[in-house]
Amino acid sequence: MQGFHLTPQGQHLAPQGKAHPGTVVVFGGSDGGANVEQARMLRDNGYDVLALYFFGKPGQKEFIDEVPLEFFDEVIAYVKEKGNGSEPLTVIGTSKGAELTANLAARYPEISNIVLYTPADHTFGSLTYQQGSGTTSCFTWKGQPVPFAKEQGSEMGTMLFRFALGLPVSYRAGYEANVAAAAPDSIIDLSDFHGHGLLFAGTEDAMWQGDVAAETLAAQNKNLEPHIYDGAGHLFHENIEELIGPSWETMFGGTVEANRKAKLDSDRILLEHLTEWHTQ
């Protein structure tokens, strides 16, 4: 377990003068970040937040390659000892962090609520950016690789060619090919998840089919509430062009305005639901 513990103080306390009960855990995506920006926003709204890395730090896997899901045991132990109570426990993940969060929710009944931004409904292959990337699972459970949707060669040639030239790459077609050929055991099954959840995605997601995954996961479980934003892409931000640069349109998709609207609306919905979930 590696990351940051953000505790609300003073002007960041909830209306009752103390932090909302329970703890919120936040994961970033394949960029290796801990999504500290989102964690600060939640802290500023009165939540006790852990902003965590799940790879790339000392004691962790270097890449998203057979990351042991059991690291979450350490998170639960830490929350019980130093969090603002272990219940409710909400876990938020974005992109590969959403894939991680869904896998955790399928295995840890301690998780009360989940929020998935541009989620996956399958476990996918590793991301090492080296030879052999994608030939192993992203995650392991109890010492065994989590079954995953294996890489298909039909789309990989074009993507790798553009990647080698330093050009921006849209990975969606590759992920769609992987899912089309995937074995059923690679599907992330949230049908037995007893908590509540929010699923956010955009119809123009160029990274992978987050919109399709959100609908598929919601169909598994009536407690999972999908919000699909027309014209938005893989990354919601108030000014994605300024954040990413000229490659954003190919890699992430959507329009500047649609991504901005998706960011503002999803923040509103998130805070409304957290208020309901984290009450005295």
C-alpha cells in the first residue's frame, strides 16, 4: 500500500463540524498516478480520503502486470486503524483503476460502494510497454492470474506502428477485438456485489469501450447506476485540451465541451451520492 491520506480539517469539515463517517479510497489509471486532484476535491467536501497507487512504487509491481489484489488487505487494515471508520467504505477508480476497483468489489464484501469512471467489464492483459505486454493478466488473486481477455493481433499492428512513431494511438478497436474473442471467465462479475455504485462513461471514448462496459455492468446488478455522457470521451476534465495537449482527441476522444460538462455533472452526482452513503 502506497499513497496519501487526506484528512479534512477546519473549513473542509462537513456541516456537522466533523468529517463524514467512513473512508473513501481513490485510484488513478494507467498513468500511475494516485488521482490526488480528485482526492483533494473530496477532502475539501469533508471526506477522509486515501489516494493510492496500485503499481510503480517501492514494494509494488513496476507495471500493471499481475498486481496481487490482496494488497487491499493492507488498505482495510489501515482504514480500521487510522481512517475515519471502516464503514462505509467507498472505492473510486478511473480507467485501469476502475478495472481494479471492479475486481476488488467482486472479492471484498467490506467495500460498501464503488464509483467507476470509464470502466471495464473484463479483466485485460498487462500493460508493461515492453515485449510481452498483454500476454499476462493485470491482476492475480490468491496466487493465480485473474482470467483475462487476451490480446488479438488484428488491431495491434497498426497501434504499435503508430506508437513506435510517437503518434497518438486510439486503443478502442484493440480492446473491442479482445472482448469479442474473450473467454467468459474474463468477465468481471458484480452480480453479487451488495453495495451501491455509480458508473460514468462517454459515448466517444477512444481509449476503450467504457460506455459499453458501464451498461454491461449495470445490467448485472440493479444497484449499479450508469451515467453515459453523449459526446464525452475517456477522460472528463474542464479543459482537456490544456491538460493533455494536441494528442487528446485521438487518444481519449470526445469534445472539449462534452468532456467539461461530463466532469461537472459527474462531480455533482458523485457528491450527492457520497452524502447519502456517508451519513451518521
